Amino acid sequence: MGEEKVKIHSTSTVVPSKAVAPGKCYPLSNLDHMMRLHNVRLVYYYKKFSNKASLDLISNLKISLSAVLSSYPAVCGRLQTRDDGNWEIKCTDAGVRALEATVDSTLENWLQTADRSAELGLCHWEGIGSDLYISSLVYVQFNEFEGGGLAIGISCGHMLADPSCLTLMMKAWGETHRRAQVLHPPFFHPPGLKARANKNNETTATRYYETTFKQEVSTSLNFRTVTFKFSHDMVQQCISQVESGSHKYQGVTAFEALSALFWAACSKAKDLQEARLSICTEFRKIIIAPLPHGFFGNALHFSEVCMTAQDLADLSRPAKAIHDDIFRLEREELRSVIEWLENHKNKEGQLPLPFYLYGPHLTAINGEGFFTYESVFEQDEKPLHVSYYVEPMHEEGLIFVLPSAEGNLSRTVMLTLPEHQASYVCQDPDILQFSPTLWMK
């Protein structure tokens, strides 16, 4: 199934219902600049959405989107360069692009047969063009399925926001649509993400970023994304297997157990004697002056663990390595990355060229704390499923561990790998022993 199943029939602009104060600008942080090569795309599926006609439904959704955008002035602005060559957002109330599309498939059939390319067709994205004034920072796409059902795709440049931010914006939109209180309003300009005068450039984190900064990536591979659904009991079994291994420790999380499981499978698919895993962790609550959930910007940290193929065979070993890496993440490590970027500015004060952080090594993204299934537009109608993508994808691939609609320990793992490796991992007996359900396969 290709993108031709999705037919876009109209494009419009949704602007905030309240105007922003004239002259307001948001300078992008060092961490924002670092993510410039990537974009974030989310697709929310709703089985039963409304009894209203589709035109009224989408019209009402645009009205509530307009209302919530009043709290997100940066989202409705446009990029411009400052005198030092770095980026900032000028709040122009120019709005976001809204597309309306129909899907030549039922929702149920789509979730069984759609591939990566088809799903990305539900979530339009255009890179920032040469004419900055007309380049939207966010795109929203409404997709109607045959026989009912709606998918809402939302995308933005990663330089604007990380996946957690976009998730919370969707949640705020749902709360606004229901005329409920927005529980996690957006927060901008955190002082904790600014570089200090005395810069610390010698940490484990800066050595990893320095290596990644210099690494060349291949852009010639074709990637495949497979979505694995693990029930509460399946994840509990996986955690129990970790707990029964040789490296016992307390408090094994679903992320640690599932990341270890897929890391081992991916290593076998490539027949590696030594395997590396990058770990992407949100740090809003770790940094000095903790950030509120609603912080809008980039608050992700990347680190790395390494292990032999023999050690990966005992699931408790990679799980413990992932656990230890996250547990020892300190504020000083986080600050050192901000200051490493500051130290790489040129004489005019311009930050270094962006580089790829997802994909040069196999990367596990921890989505445990995301409010994924709280984007509710009508009472008690949670999303049926939510897909997350970080694009473009190069080199090794992604293991994205996310909540599932069933709650508790149930998890969704979105695995993106080069095509031949993905086929191998889908048949890995260590994964299949837990009997996960495969979607978008």
C-alpha cells in the first residue's frame, strides 16, 4: 500500500484566535539548533470520533485548534536569522498549515496493511524553504477513512520541538476542544538551558557528541517500520525474564526490558560481535531548576552503551546496562552538552552545523513518560493507536518504546531498520516467544 491511497483535497491555514503582542520573538536554544536536520511526525487514529458530518467535524476541530494556538505563539510564527547567524522565531500569527485528505481504505484494513511510506502520507511535512516568511513550522493533516474513522497527523521541525512537546500540544488541543482545563500549558525560555560562563567540555556526554558530530552517515538505505504491540502480561513476562538473569536489579522498567530485547535481536540480525546502542532520554525533571511538563522546545539527551554479542544473550545484562546509563545521568552531564555546543560557535557567535543524532547508531527512544493516549477530543474517546516518527532515517535505525492504549505495562514498540534487517528481527524467536501483535507490518 503506497501513499496513493491518501488523497489530499484541500489546504488551508489555521491562525490563532488571539493575536500575539507585536515584536515578540523566541530565540532557539543550543539544543534546538542541534536538531535542525530532523523532523517529528505523529499520527493519531480515532475509531469513533463524532456523529456529525465530516465537514462540521473538521470545521469544529479547526476552531479548537485556532483557540489552542493562542497559547503557542512560537508555533504560529516564522523562522528568521539573527545578527549572529543563529535562528529565532518571529511571532507573526501566520498560523499552521491544515490539510484535509481521504483514505481509500477502512481504518481496520489500514492498520493491518499500511507500510511506512503510506503512514507518512497521513502526516505531511515540508522542510523550511528559502522564503522563510511562508514556510510553516507545523502541519496538521485530517485523514478520513472509508466507513468512518479519522487520523490526525501533526508534524514539525525537530528544531521547534521534541516528540514530547508535540504530544502535549495534541493533548492541550483535545482539552481545548472539550472545553476542559489545559493541564500542562506551554512554557518557554527556561534559564536552565543556557550555557554558563565557565564551560565544562570534558564529560562522557561531550565525548559522545563530539564523535557523533564528526561521523558521516549513509543516505542510500531503504528503511522499514514495524509496530509491535505488547500487552501488559507480555511486558511482565519480559521483565520477569530480565529479573531472572545473572544481573539482577530492582525496578526493571518496560523501556529497559524491551530495549534490551530488541537491541539483542538487531545485533543478531547484523551478526555483530560487539553492539552499540544510543539511548535517547527526556531530561525535563533532571536538570537544575526542573522544567515543567509543558516546556516547549528540545529537552532530550543522547548517550551510548556497548556490549558483546555474548553478553547480549543474557537479557539481564543489556537491560542493566541501559538502566545504569539512565540512572547515572547527572545534571552536569546535561549542562556540558549545552556548553559543548556553545564552545563550538564561530567568531561571529554562530552555532556549529547540525548533525544527525538519530540513526548513526541504533537508537532507543524512551517514550515512557509521554501523555500519548490523553489526546481526547470527545469524552472517553481515546486514540485507538498513535504512531511516532523521527525523520529522516539514516544508518542503523530506531527502537521507539511508547505507551499503548490498553494502559498499565502494555507498550508499543515502533522498530525502524534497514529493510533486510527488519525482516530478520520480525522472525526473531526471542521476540516471538512473547507473542506480540504486529501492526503496520
